[in-house]
Amino acid sequence: MRVLTGSSGRGARRRRSRCARGAAKTFIPPLLSTAAAPSRAACVGRGFTATLRGCVSALCPCHDQGILREAGSEWDEGCVTCHCVNGKKLCQLRCSPLNCDEGEVKVEEPGSCCPVCRKQFPDEPVPECRRHVQVKNITKGNCRLDNVEVSFCRGRCLSRTDVILEEPYLQSVCKCCSYRLDPDNPVRFLSLQCESGESEPIVLPVIHSCECASCQEEAVKL
């Protein structure tokens, strides 16, 4: 903010006088009304100020919270840049256009003027579903077989509920750590040794791989 004295003060008084008579209005001079926004140097000195709309009249000062802002002046207030345009205070955010990648959202972080791109679910765990093999002792009644390799799936898979624009307006997706049987040998046939000396036949599924799949309770048909 400048203190106007001397010839500058007299010029300011003349500008205020013209404002009081209503002679100054916001407009774009014909010579400067181009598609590209003019530079500040092209506007200042002609009684105009540069804006995104072009050079507009800046004859009238602005009264801003008890402060007299000179016509055409520019100042920063927090996250915005303000201009005094013909007696009106016009402000706009000092942020460049922001385009986020797929899977990212615009986030306004504390203490930051402009939004930034962040992953939509930064703390969400990574899906992980793996095949494991464990050596177990299998028993059935009085029958038993030791040191049998048994494959199984274990891990975590993501679930979510989204809002959609048609009925039922909510869509849930549930995924579980599921299995795929060995395509060539989906089962093993084993014989348990019983205390009576006889054997007990059993069927043991052979899991080939594991993956996150839609949660459905299915009975394994062997």
C-alpha cells in the first residue's frame, strides 16, 4: 500500500473525482481486447489493471478493511492474490490447474494453499493371497497318517462399497483369498492306517494356486 502525496496525491484525487462522477467503468479497450490476456505492462500507466479478462479500468481506489488500496494495485492475502479493479476488490486463488491420475484424488492438506494429488486410499493394505504348504498328521477316528503335505490359501483381500447412480444405489464388492485346484491332479488319494490293521481311504484336495476372488461359498465337488 502506498501513501499518496504531492503530484501523486493530486492525480489520485483526480481519479477519485472521476470515480465519484461515475465516469469510470470496468471495460476492455478495443485495442487491447485480444484472446490472450495482456501483460501488466500493457495495462499499467493507461489507467487500467491486467486481469484474466484483459485490461480493465482501475481508476477507483478500494476500501479494504480500513485500508485504502490504490487503483490497479495488487497484494497477497493468505492463499489468494487480490487486485483493486475500479473500486472493487477481486481475488483469486494462487494455484495452477491440477489434473490427478486415475486412482488419485485432490486433497487439501493443512497449511497448504493449493490442493495436491494423493492416492485415494493411501493407508489401504496391499492385497495378498498366497499358497502355503504345511506338513500335518491326519487323523480320522482311530485311523492316522503322519507327515502329509497339505496345501492351503491364506492372506488378505480388499472389500469396498461404492455409491452408484442407479438402484440399489450401493454396490458392495467383497473379495476373499480363494483357491484354484491343480488342473492335472486336483486330488490325492491317501490311506490312513487304523489301529485294527485296516486302512481308511481319504481324498485330499490339491491346491495349485491362490488368488483374491469374489466371495462365494462353494462346496468343493471332488
